[in-house]
Amino acid sequence: MTLGIGGTLLVGSLDFSGSPFEGALDACGLKEGTSARIGDEGRSLDLDHQGQDESSGLQIADLNCVLDQLEAPDSVVSQMEQTRALDGRQSADWNGIEASWGYHPDTGLDVLLALS
């Protein structure tokens, strides 16, 4: 990063090529693994919330952190929180990110995010 004449910020040396999903996991202190899987060469992220019958998975605070880092609108987060098992798979999109999710008490809230 270099400041030019008059304080102009030149960003030619900054790298903006990283996946927003990798950045969100990093910002939330999460490691890629079985509960948070990046796929499609960084273009998708599968988040597995811990359900009642599962011994592993992300906590709801982890999901909220990732969604916050990706600037998910409050309306989308609210839709996710209100999804019931009988609602089936739901979807929404914002800022070039497509989200789909399903919920069951036994398996938790499972979210798939993809760059559109």
C-alpha cells in the first residue's frame, strides 16, 4: 500500500483475489473442516450446524459470525432462524451470494453459500 501525492491511496499492491468465504472463516476463527467446507475452488461454502443428534458441528454463534462477515441482511438471517423442518429447503441471495438452507432438529441448520 502506498500513499501518493495529496494523500491518495494507491491499492495496486493489495490482493483482493481471495475467496470471501475463506476470509469469513478466518475472521471468525474457524478452520476449514467437516463442519465448514469450501468447495468449487473457493466459490462455495457448506456450513454444518450441530443438531441434537450430532456430536460435532458449528455452533449458532459461528454461523452468525460467518453470515455477518459476508454482510448477510438481517432479513435473511431472520428467515434462517425461523425455518422449521416442515418448511423444506429455503433460499435467498444478496451481494452476489446465493444461500440455501434446511433445518431439522436432529441435524441442525445446514447452509450452502455460493458465489453467483
